[in-house]
Amino acid sequence: MGELSTAHGVIQTPCFMPVGTQGTVKTLSPLELEQSGAQVLLSNAYHLFLRPGMDVIKQAGGLHNFMHWQKPILTDSGGYQIFSLALLRKIRDEGVEFQSHIDGTRHFLRPEDLIDIQRDLDSDIVMPLDECVHYPCAHDHAEQAMERTLEWAQRSKEYFARNQSHIAGSGQQILFGIVQGATYEDLRETCAKQLIEMDFTGYALGGISVGEPRTLRYNIVKFVTEILPQNKPRYLMGVGLPEDIIQAVESGVDMLDCVVPTRYGRNGTAFTSAGKLTVRNSGFSQDFTPLDKECRCYTCTSFSRAYLRHLCNTGEILGLRLVSLHNVHFFLELMRQIQRVIKDDKFLEFKKEFFGKYNNGADSR
Amino acid sequence: MGELSTAHGVIQTPCFMPVGTQGTVKTLSPLELEQSGAQVLLSNAYHLFLRPGMDVIKQAGGLHNFMHWQKPILTDSGGYQIFSLALLRKIRDEGVEFQSHIDGTRHFLRPEDLIDIQRDLDSDIVMPLDECVHYPCAHDHAEQAMERTLEWAQRSKEYFARNQSHIAGSGQQILFGIVQGATYEDLRETCAKQLIEMDFTGYALGGISVGEPRTLRYNIVKFVTEILPQNKPRYLMGVGLPEDIIQAVESGVDMLDCVVPTRYGRNGTAFTSAGKLTVRNSGFSQDFTPLDKECRCYTCTSFSRAYLRHLCNTGEILGLRLVSLHNVHFFLELMRQIQRVIKDDKFLEFKKEFFGKYNNGADSR
């Protein structure tokens, strides 16, 4: 349990951050997110740099104003997106040259540029440009990427520190360091320890959940989290399903983000206390119970599984909205429960009870 | 100005009915519709009969429960849909044989079947099966369709009256008659007068806005409305744009429905007091004013044109929602204004002032 103070408010941890890559959490309004209890949203500097572009967001007075969300925002630099989406990318020590995946325009971004971009976004928590690798990845390639990530982290920190006094935005931004190193414990250890020496406000685990087997992932998360200082936020990027979240929190992770609730929501799959439920399935066509009888979100207090199935079946956008809304609420409620049981020192009991219900599965109905 | 009492509440007229064909007004929640002041929604018996099917809706206890809307609902029979969507349709005096446009299953529906379907939907206002024709349409073909529409209206009324006492639903349903006759005044007159003799609770103008020139449409609407009794609701089906609504109300129309607000909304076009505005256009990329500075909807009180443009430009569902929401609110607010100026006998002044601002156009910015 912890607290992270930012220019737009305090975040209670452990926390889950709904993902709003392009300045919107897909299908949901800021009002719905606030009502669901979201404390902080994640957005993406690479995507916003390409569209709508920094001129627009600067004119809006920053991302909070632009998207009408006045609570904390964490922006990822886009290291992962550049390596997975951009075309013709050339990574040099100086920075990354790439072609936009949208319109093919050429760009060159240095770590310092991503600091400037995120200054203009006025994000509360800033992530430096890092180099991501795929899984599997040879040790020497992973080592090269890790070392470049460290150099870029150092440059980002120095540039960030020099520029904080010039910020016209809401207040002090926070910079995290990102631990890379693929699935190699030696590389992860080297990276984490050097980032700790640079003394960031928080530390993220990057390059996780890129196709590695679950057990390997759990081991790396545990390994790295144990090295990182306990008194600073530890942020596991891009994770995950409820079972992954619980494992991560048990290992000491304080912050997580994942597209899972909204992506699965758009595909008609709900996360419930009784497990995953694919509401599109014909078995639910005459089921007039709510998605999750333990849930108090708008979807569960108003609509039946049968109606949601009908919406998903007929391609109706309201269906995408309602399942996404429920899922986000479910993930946020899971974190609230986790905060409570950590405080009461009842995490292990909670974990047992949660999985007792969740693993039965709701899909088999 | 008038009032129509239904089993789920009183409707103040003139009124506009947002269209929820498949049991949902596209992209919008019932809560948003209620907050926008929608009094009554329109849904479609043909579509609901095909999906999710009457078993589901009966089990739900009717359409109001199914879609979580406890205010009035008017259901169209689907005469228009059967003639425009269904495949291999054969129209006989007995009824219509057709193949579903969804899965090719064959069906035969008589006017009595549509009464049964709408009884199971528990709609407040029921529309009989009618025969629609295209534009242009030869006089003798239009006459044949009009006469069949009258026969079916008679059968519907008799069957409806016999069955009202057996309704297990919320209370008394209301049946309207539909005036057909294409663009031929003689046919429209015959049809209207015979329906009046059958003594329906309200009268609809069907087969309007099917491609005929605007002036011809305006003339037919005026012509028919003048024949219909003033003390019963006169419902112009499938109309229209704000200018069409104003013309219709001026002619005496009490109820209208149209997909325009939500369809245009999904295409990024907003209706504002200053005219139509296609927010996707690049000219709005740095416009931080609201869609309509006179509007108090959630969209206009929270988001800028620049942000909405970004959402529409990036295919984000929130953009479709927000523009649709504004449009529905705009149409409903237009009706509220119309009700007020009719009450104060200031309709013509209002009309002049409205078009003075609206015709300047907002797109040319």
C-alpha cells in the first residue's frame, strides 16, 4: 500500500491504470471513468505526437484539458509502439528514426524529444524512451537494448531535470526509469541497479508480457521487484489479466496498466467474480441475470446478459460500451479490494477466496 | 401542442422520437437518452422479431424491461423494412412472405402477426403492417399498395381490439393508422378518409421521404395533415432534418422520428444552432470552442471541436458517442423550444430566428 503524489492528485497504490492511448479510453467517457473510480489514466506520447500532434495539444493547454480528465495521467514514451508499429525504424544511439505507421511520414526522435513532448502533454508521470525487444531474444541483443535503455534513461533524467523549472503546465512532473533486459536475470539486475543509482522517482518493468511463458514472466517480475526499492512505486507495464495482477501485487508491484478490460470488452468478453464470460455466446441468449451479480456498475445494475448478448450479436456500439465499462469497473474494484486486504493484512485469504470463485469459470454455463 | 397518454407515461407534443431500431439508440445509453429529455423511443418489430426473437423478449417481460427504458415506446411494424431489406418478398393479400436479410430464413407475416409481436413487445404505440412503395411509383401500383394498406389496417384494428383484453403487459396499447398513397393527392385523400372512418387513436404519414423532391414532400405532408383530425396525433414517419421538422410542425405534425441525429453523429456531422458542422474537417483541428455554444449537453459542456475532430479522425468510438449525443440533445431541445413558442403563439418569429442563425452554416468556418 502506498501513495504517490502528483500535480493532479494523489494516487493510492496498488493501482490499475485504464489505457487511453490516443487520449481516450476506448468507448468510455471521462465521466464514466471517474464514476468507476479510476485514479489515473495512461496515454501514449508516440501516438499523440503523430495525431493530433503537439501543436493541437499545446493549444489545448495540455492533455488533461484536451481530453477533459483533470486527474493524474501517465504517458508512455512510445518505445514499445515505435518498435512494434513503426515502419523502417533505425535505432541509433542518438535516437530512433522511423516512418509513421499512419501516413508514412519520417521522424527522428531522441530521448530528449520525448521529454519535450511529454512536457507539452503536461503528463503527471513521464516515461523515458526505452528500447524494447521481442521474445525470444538472444542475450547479446537484449544486452545491447538494455544498455541503450540505460544511456537513454541517463540522458532523459538530465534533460528532464534541466527543464522542470521551465514548465508552464500544472506543476512538477515525475520521471520513472524503465528496467529492460528481456528474460535474463543478469541483465535485469544490472539494469535495475544502475537505474536505482540514477535515483528515479519510480521504476517500471518494461518488456514484460511480450509472448514469454507465464511462469517465466512471473519469475522475472518477482526477481526484479525484489531488487527495486520498496519505498518507490514499482510499475509493471502492460499487465494484465486479473490473475496476473494478483501475482504482480503479491510480488510487490504498485502500478499496472493493460488494454485487456477494454479490448476484451469490445469483443464481448466480460471479467466477473465467477470468471471470464463471453456474453456473445448463445448460451446467454435467455439469461436475464446481470453479468456479475456482485458488481454495482451501471451495466450490471441495469442490463441483463441476454440484452448484452443481443447487442454484441447485432454489432451495436452500446454493447461494446457496456461490457467495457463493466470490465474497467471490475478491474478498478479488484484494486480497491486489494488495497483493503493489504491494509488489513488479509491478502493471502483474499487471493484464495478470489480464485476459488474466479476459477470455476462463468463461460461454461 | 398536445398530450398523448400511454401506458408508460404522457408524451408532450410536438415530439421527436430517437430511433432505437434493434432495441438500442445507436451508441447511446437509456440513461443518456433520459437525461437528454427523450420522452419516447422508436423501435422496430420486424428487426426484433428476427433478432433477438420474441421468445427472448417475452422472457424479459417485454421490450421496456429488455432495453431498460421505462418510458413510452412506439414500434413500427416493419412494413418499410420488409420492402426495403428483406429478400425474395412476395406480397399477398393475406400477408408478406420474405427471407430474412440476416440469415435467409423464410417467414410469413400477416397483419395479425405483427399485432401479436407488438403485444409481446408491450409497446405503448403500435403500428399496423402496411405496404410501402418506392419513389417514383406509377399511380396504379401506388393505388394497389394503398388499398392493401387499408385492408390490413382494418384487419389490424379488429384483431387488435379483440386482443387488448388479453394483454398481460403494462396496460392499454394504442394503435395508429398509416396513410399511404405515394405522392398522389387523390390516393392520399382516399386513404386518410377511410382510416378516419376506422377511427384510430392516431394517424401516421407513411411512405414519405423515400426520394421524392423536397417541395413535393412538403406539399403532400401539408395536404394530408390538413385532412387528418386535429384532435388526434399526426405522426410523420422517418422525417427528418431540422428544416423538415420545422416545416412539418408548421403543417400540424405532432410526432416525428428519424435516424438522422444518430446516423450523422456516427459520421462526425453535428447539428448546431449555427447550422451543420462536419467536425471531421481539418478546419476544426485547432478549434477549442464547443460544437454549439448554445448547447448544454455533456458533449458541448466538456469537449472542444478539436478533440471531437481528433476522435472522429482516429476512429475512436467515444467520438461517435459524443456527436450522436449532442445531435439527439439538439433535436430534443429543438422540440422543447417549438413546444414553448407554440404555447406562446410565437412560432413564426421562432422559425425566422432559427433559420436566420442556422442557414449561415457552421461548416464554412
